[in-house]
Amino acid sequence: MSRSIFFTSLALALLLQNVNAEMPAFKSIFKFFAYGYGSDGNSNSTRTKDISDMTLDELGISRGQSHYNFLSYITYNERLYCAADDYYILHLLPSNITEPARKPPIMVRCLQPERHENATRNDNTLLIMQNLKDIVALLKPIGNATKRHEPGSCVIVLFYTESSLGCSLVAPYANMLPILFPTLRFAAIDAFQFPSFNTEFGIVGLPTLLLFHQGRPVVKFYSDSFHAFVTRHTGIKHIEPMPKESEVTGPLPVQPVPQVDYVLILAWTFILLCLGNYFAKSRLCNQIVEMIKRNWRESEARMERN
């Protein structure tokens, strides 16, 4: 009996020791949720203040409310377009933030021959390159200039194709360039006729306007504001007044010309042959062949019975 009382008292002592050791942890948890002990360790402390009783310092400074639309989020409407990261919180940003400075354009200095007094606006025309010899002669450098800030030969080349609708839409602007800039040389290269230049100069889309300085490509452009591109990178302003599109005629067609692309036909033929070969080796093709053979044998058997 005395032995059982001794072990019971020992167990109670160990339990009380563990409770006293873990009491600070319980106090901190109760203090965090404001349901138990306060900062002074007393159990009769008050709970957390209500929001209506808090001061401005306790509430903090509010910067506004986000304009994010929850309905568009749950209906996946935001996935239809790409919005900027700060589109919904732009009004929360400080008003003294300014846009970063735009990088200066790549400028080149171009040699400009003097114009004669009797020169007309039709003297400078857009050259259509017919062979490699003409292209090499066109891009031949003049003088020993090796840097962009040194005066050198400037040539603006348009990569196009007559069968493209986009190229036909920008054709009036391209035909107008030699008239707007009579001291510069302009040329056009058919990208389908000379595909090697597409790889060499990184042409990935048509139409593309490429500026050459001393035979080296400098900058390329994909749009229809060709005269602004030339002025931005050469510093040469176009003549005034600008002629109207209907008044300008040039070598580039304003309507797409139908052409047969044999390379495209060959590519589709190769794709279809690969698909047919893959389908012939598939299980579905074998099942279809077996079904046709089985139906053929059944029909022959019925004809023999009759």
C-alpha cells in the first residue's frame, strides 16, 4: 500500500513539473489570441480591442483599395488578355514615380550627295534587286568609315514578297520613301527569291525595313511608319509637303500577286506522307484492315450459300 502511494506521489510530482515548464508556452499562445493571459501574466486581463475602439496609429495608414474585379477572375476573363503587373494597384503607388528615360535611338551618319537645281522628285526611285550582283554592288561601302558616327554609305532595304497581303498594304509607303528622302538610296529584295539573305540578316517577318551603314546591317523595323523610322535613325528629315498616296506610283504592286509556292507544296507533301506512314503502322489501321477483310469474307460466304 505504501509502495503504491509512493509511486502515485512521484508521478504527480513529475506531472506538475512538466506543467510548470510548459506554462510559458501556453501563456504566449493565449496572449497571441487574446483569450487567456495578458502581457503581465494574469488571467483576468482584457481581450483585444475592438476595431471601433482602436486609434489611427494602431490601425495603420491605408493606401486605398484594390480595383481587382473578382467576377472577371472566377470567369477566367483575365486570361483573354495580358495586363500589366501593376494594372490593378497603379493608383496605390506614390505619385512622384516617373517613367524611366527612353533609350536613345541607334544613329548613323549618312553621306548625302548634293542635289542639282533642276532635279525633280522622281529622280530617286526604289530599286528592285534582280540578282546577287546588284545586291553586292548596292551594299558596297564608300570610303574607309568603320563606325556609325562616321559618314558612310546608307542604304534602306525593304524585304518583301509580291504574294503577301501585308507587303501590298505597305507598298504605297515604300514607293514614297525615295521621294521623301531624295538624298538616300532605297531598294527592295524579294525574300522568296533570295532566301539566304533572310537567314543572314535575321529576317523573320515580312515586310521588314533594314538600314545598312557601310554594308553592315544596323537596325530593322516592322511597321508602316517608314519615314519616321528613317528620320529617327539617320537624323534626316523628309521633304515638305508630303505627297499623297494616290499621287505616288512605284515598282512595288499595291495588290498581292498570286504565286505558286512550290516549297510550301513540297513541305505539305512530306508532312502528309509522314502522317500516312505513321497511320499505316498504327493499331487502328490494322483493325480497319481486318474489319474490311472479315466483312469481305462474310459477304463471299453469303454469296456461295445463295
